[in-house]
Amino acid sequence: TLMARAFRAAGVLKAGWTPETAADWILALTHIDLWQHLVVEAGWKPAVHVDRIVATLHETLLDTQER
């Protein structure tokens, strides 16, 4: 929740997200079950998994367009 609150305080949390819902989304995408499925079971490389999660979080949560 602290990270999501910091996003809001910085003015970069996209419209439609609250710090609470953003924190839920961050937790869901970084949960060990997702790692287990993609890296262990599906054979993704760990670095690829991390890169995709970071990109997804950035794209869905952050409004970083020039203002």
C-alpha cells in the first residue's frame, strides 16, 4: 500500500485506481503462485517474468505521459 500511496502522492496513479485497489493489483501480480505457474511450470526465464510484471504494472497503474 505504501508504494501505491506514493504513486498517488506523486500524481502518477492512473484514474480509476485507488491506493488500495492498486496495492491489491500489485500483490496479485507479484504473488508466488504466478511465479510458480510461469517460471516453474511453464518454463519462463526468471528475468523475463520480472520484466513482464514490471511492464504490466507500469502500463496499468501509472500515468507517466508528459503533462
